[in-house]
Amino acid sequence: MRWGRFIIAALALAGLAPASAEAVDRAPVSPSAAAWAPNADDSWLFDVRSGPYRLGDGVRGYQTPQGICVDLADVVLALDLAVRVDKKLRRATGWVFDERRSLTIDRDAGEVRAGSRSFRLTATTIRDTAAGWCVDLDSLNQWLGVPLAADLSNAVLRVDAKEKLPFQLAAERRARAASIRRQGQFDLASLPQAARPYAAWATPSVDVVASVGAVSDKRGGSYVQGRYEIFAAGELLAQSFDARLSSDNEGVPDSLRMRLYRTDAQGQLLGPLKATHYGVGDVSLLSTGIVAASAPGRGAVLTNRPVERPDAFDKTDFRGDLPAGWDAELYRNGQLLAFASPNGAGRYEFIDVPLQYGANRFEIILYGPQGQIRREIKQVQVGLDSIPPQQSWYWAGVAQENADLIEFGGRRTGAFRRGWRGTAGVERGLDTRTSVAAYLHSLLIENVRYNYGEVALRRSIGPTLLEVGGSYADASGKDGGGLAARASWLAAFGETYVRADALRGWGGFVSDRLLSNINAIYSVSVDQSVKIGRTILPLHFDVRQVERWSGSDRFEASARASASFRAMTFTGQLDWSRTKAPAGGPGPPDNLIATLLANARVGRVRVRGEARFALLGGKSDTRMALIGEWAGKGEAEWRAELGYDRGLDRARGGLGYTRRFNKLQLSGFGEVASDGSVAASLALAFSFGPKSAGGWRVSAEKLASRGQVIADVWMDENGDGVRQPGEAAMPGVPLTAGNAFVDAATDKAGRGTIDGLEPFRAVMIGIDAGSLPDPYVQPALPGVVVAPRPGVATRALLPMVAAGEIEGIFRRDGGNVVEGLRVELVDAEGRVRAATVTEFDGYFLFEGVAYGRYTVRLGKASSAALRLDGDFSIGAAPGKTLPRVRLGPLVLKSSRREVAAGDVMSEASGAPGPPGVEDGGV
């Protein structure tokens, strides 16, 4: 219908359509108005522009003796106004941009009411044309409250509003969505890469967290404590390094962890070794199915395994630093799996986390004592391609278990297993479904040195994955060491995931997996999602039996369910255990623990509740906590907490306040208990690091533990990609990181900084072209790929160039136009830079095309559906001399006919193409 009005208007202007009865103005007509009538010479077809956005399909208008008038219905469509125009009743009613701002145009009464204002209609305010009402532009601006300026030289109506209006915000959303989809089509390997060379010394960035607190405990006495943690990351001797210094509760240095390492996801380290990672200092060792569990310590590691790959095919480990007072939760595919509090070394550990067949999305949420929340997301895929065929992965490492590189105040106390250990192994893919692995281990367990050999065979069978393995142990200074065998099976049957595992030792076999008199472990688990109405309820069940040489076997069972209802999420879990006494004697009582976690949003308040109830066994395990968090003014957040601990027979309540500034974050928390105990604390967190232009910067962002990118944006006048002295910086240019729109833009020097990037993970740094104010200045590149390193900034060069347009018309060889055909614009490197669909008349237009050489081609699926030759292509090169390339009519052959090379030409057969068009062909 919209295009039908254009056709009718064109016929009317050409004298082929009579004026309708509705085109007769019944209002009084002045002599000056009567002297003018709509005619083709005075007609205009305006593009409506708001910044870089084109709105609607055009607005018709006329140049009259009193000025410009525009078609009201076209303006309503272009600006997406809630206004209805009734030409029969000669009225228009609705509202403009806000339901409180009503608009009524009554031509019979000669009055317009816009909100609380009223205007009188004159004979020249509204003119009738064949298309509808042509409203004087100056009057329309007063009614709408939006300045519409007519640029006759470019046939453009510009919307220059101080604040963004609804149609502008909608255009931005559409542009951002389109931009995200375009970015998703790029192969990161095909884009320009920005690599930062390693330096002999790169000044590190530093993260600082410090807290001080005072406690008056009726049971533990009164004391004051202070803690700090300093983490630094930079480069030394052409290697990455990091160091973490932490103190005890008295502010005395407790440990210093340091590491010198390199990580390369492409596997280009150490020449022929093709390593992906090596490190010296505080490292973490590999875990295997029968012998070794992952263990941190001071030592060295070397591997060519993929950076994101877990140690074992059916299990993985998560470790990280967790300051005192913090808690950690682990979720897999939305289900809560485990809780953790800081251990004695200031870390959280989730060991031997089971994996499902297929995709595993893990989320680790860290909760701070003053309301801080940090999230870490990791993806683990378990399936056929665990090890590519005919490829080998190796791993080697040695470390002193649970020992920091530098410890203050002597060695930490601990029984057994505190010595040097090492593991070396290789895995080989035999075919797409089969792989083998072999490992050698040396472990110190309960002050006895054990040496192991371990082998494993893995095979994919349909939607299942099976691994079987065995190990032999030789104990130094003891007779023998025993044997062990293991079988593990993962399966996925629709929405049902099954896991079964069996591990057994003979002859007194001891390892990290079989400790404390344990000789066998058997387990089975099932995960199933149940749909109840619109709600999906994930369920988990598992049973586990632990057998000991002494006969005191233990049986465990667990059930877990998660549910989400709008803004609320609940996870409930029941854990039951029974221990069998040796020699048939009476055993300890059964234990039954119920755990509940709830997350919800009530208005502006985020509520998180945790409860643990001992239904059978030790009642002291019962405890509850309820935490509410809400935003204050500015960058502030409040936190309220209620709790109860049955073991201490004490209830408590606390209130905290966190304020985030540009350069630091400050938190305070106070707490009182039912027995009269009180506590208060104050925490400070900030980071500092070097500026690219010299000096230092301080930020509330984590600069040391995350990656940084500095982007330079300038107007590349000669298009060489190198900034020359005379080429101007581009301030205020918004930047992007991958598919996310970050809060970063360039400053007056054309330089912008993006913080908080995932280290060693490739990300495309680009320009948010949809938010640029000038559509004829565009990025020269779709983006630059950066693999950021922690603590140091990588520089990305993003030149801007002038932009033009490419247009044309597609016709079939029979003369008919082609409507709805997808057309793609491909740059010189073969990347699809833009795509559009032909209009009803076969017309297509690419706007904001950076100067350069391009190829216009057809979309394969679209051309096949229309039975057109999908191999058609033609070149175009917009530039300074010809910014707008007009390809003219382009004739497409049918896909059922063979077309010789060079057979496709413009409509004038044999004639050369228009200027700015390069030779194309089939």
C-alpha cells in the first residue's frame, strides 16, 4: 500500500490519473493559494535522515510559494507516529512520541491542538494533493515539537532533535542488531590481526584489595584484623608473569605466588614442540582418571593441549583465588552443583566436577562480603572430537604440592602428601571415534613415594562415550603397589543424560583417587529435564558407593531440582548417606541434609537466599542466610543480610554499602548478633597501570587479571592504513569488542581503551558504525582481532575512510525486474561487508560503503529460489572521484541456461559499464 501511493502520485503528476473527489479543498482559498496547484516541476521525494539512520521509505512533498510542504501520511510512517489520518472526516487524531502529548487536526474547524497548545489553520497550512494532505513544514514542526529541516540540495529531511526520540532509539536498536549479525559471519582467522610483541620488560598493572575490620565476639573475644591482596601482571624476559602477595589477618605477608609463563591458543610455542602453554613458578598439575588429582604447587608445566580443554574427558577442575569472607557457587547449564568457601590457602576449589555428554556451560559466581559479585563462564564440550584423528597431545609437569613459591613464617602444617610430584603423558587420536592415552606418575602419598604407569582407551559409540583404563603402582621401599582398573561411560538420550563410573584397586593400591583405606568407588547419575506447562524443571539423581579395606563402606544418594518462575530461581538438593560399621557392628546414624538456594528480584531488590538443614544426623549443620541487594544513587549499592547458625545458636543481621567511583571501589559493612556480638569492616579495591602515552592511570576495573586494548582511530586520507602526520584523529567514536557494545569511545586524540577482556581469547575490536554521526565516514576494516594478555595493553589500529554508495537495478533477461533478491557486497579480501534485498522495481542500494574495491554478487539461496544464475558478479570501486557508483540495469540469466564467461552485461549489450564499475563476470 505504501508503494501504491507512490505509483498513484506518479500517475497523477504525469496527468494519467484524475484527481479524486477527496482532492477538492473545501476550506476557503486565498488568491495566493489559488494561484498554485500541485505539479511535477515542484514535486520532491525526500529521504528522512536522523544522524546516520534512514527512516521510512521517503516522504513526498512540494515547493510552494509559501515554502516546503510534505505529505502528512508519509511523515507519520517515517517517524512511526501514533496518528490516524481520516481524509473523509477531514480529521487526524493520535499522539506524538508520548501518550500525554495528543495531536488533533480538525480541518473543518480550522484548528490544530498539540498537547496544551492550539494553532489556527490558514488556507496554505494544508494543501490537498492526489496523494493526500501536504502540510506546511514550518507548521508541522510546531505541531510535532521536532525540527524537520529540508535540505533541497540533497533531497533530505533532517531530524535534529536534542534528545533521542522513540523512532531514533528504534533505529539504533535495529542497527545494533544488524551489526551483531554481520559480525557473527566473520571468520576471525580471515580478519586483520593485532599482536603485541613480548618485551624484555613491560610495566605491570596491579590490582589491590585491602580490608580492615573490628570484631567483638562474645565467644571469641575482641580483636582488630586487616588483610590485603596485591596481584600484578606484566612481562619479564619476553615472558608473561604474574605475582600475588597476600597477608594474614594481622596484615603480615603470608605468601607470594609468582609465575613466569606463555600461553598461545594457536600452539606456536617452543618451535617443534608446538606448545600451547608452559609455565614456571606457581602452577597446577594435570589430573587423570585413576592416579592423579589436580594439585597446585611450585614447579613447572609444559603442554600442547588446547587451552580450554579439561584434564579428563568426563571430569574437570576449577580453581581460583578467593579472599577471606568470599563465597563461590558453581553452576552447570543453570543447575547449582556446589558451594565453596576459602580454604587455608585463600583459594576456591571445585574438584572432579562431572561432565555431561555434549555441551557443558559452567558459571562460577563469587560473592564478596560487601556485595561484590564476579562471574566467570567456561564452556566445555564432550563428544566425538575430543582428540582429532592422527594428532597427539602431551603434558608434563612437576611441582611441590600445595606449596607457594615464597612462603612467609615457615611451612604450613599438614599431614602427609606434602612433597614433590610429577606427571608426564601423551594422548593420541586413532580415528574420529577412538583415542588412547598413557601416563607416568611419581607421587608422595602419606610419606611414601609411589611410581605409576597408567593407560586409557576411549571410544565413542553412538550418542555415548566409553573410557576404560588401568594402572600399576610400584611403592618405593615397600613390597608391590597393586593394580587398579576404571571404566567410565557417558551417554545422552534426547534430554536424558546418564553417567556411570567404576574404579577398583587390588593389592593395596593407593593413589589420589583411592585414599584413606578406600579400595573401590562406584557411582551412577542421571540428569533429566521435565517440562511442566511452560516451565522446564531440570532434575538430577545420583548414587555412590565407597568400599574400604576395613569393611566400613559408605553409601550416598543425592537428588537435585532447579526451577525458574519469571524473576525467581530455586535450586533444592537432598543428600543422604549411610556408613556401614566394620565387622557388622552398629554404625553411625544416617545423615540427611537438605539444601536450598533461591535467587529472585522483588522490585528493585535482588534477593539471594541459602539454607542448609540437617534432617538426620548432626543438627549443628543447620544454617540459613538471606541477602538482599539494591542499587542506590549513582554507582552505589546497598546490601542487607540476615542469618542463623544452629551450631553457634546465634542469629545475625548486617547492612553494607558499596560505592563505585571511576578510580576505586569502597565498601563498608556492619553486623550485629543475637548474643550481643558486633563487627564492622571497611574494604577498598582499585587497580593501577601504565598509560600508553606515559604516566599512570587508576581504575576501578581489574587491570591486572584482565586484558586491555588501546584503539587508535583516525581519518585515513590516503587509504594506506598507516597514520600520517597530517591525518586527523577521530574523537567520540564508539568501540565494540566482539558482539558486545562496550562503554568505550575515543578521546580528543582519537584513542580509546577497552578493559575487562578475557585473557588469551581472540576478540574482534571494531567500531560501532551504526552510531556514527556521518554515514559517509565509515571504518576501513570490519575490525581487528586481538588476543589480549593480562596486565598489558595491546594496540589496535582502526582507520576511518570516506564512504560512498553503490546502486543498481536487477532485471531478468526477459526484461522483468527482480524483486526480493538478496544482494551481497564483498570486499577485496572476500568478506561479506553488507547485504540487502532488491525493492519492488529491482533496485538495490548499499550506503556508507568505505572507499575501495568491491564485488557485488547474488545470495546463493536467494538466487536459487528465484531460478537465477547464482554465479553473477560485478565489480565496483567507489572513490574520491566517483563516490556514488551507479551500476545501472543489470541483466540476469536464468539458471537453466548455460551462460558463457562475460555474457552478463549491462542492459545496453556490449556497451562499457558506467564509470567506477570494474569488469565483472560469471
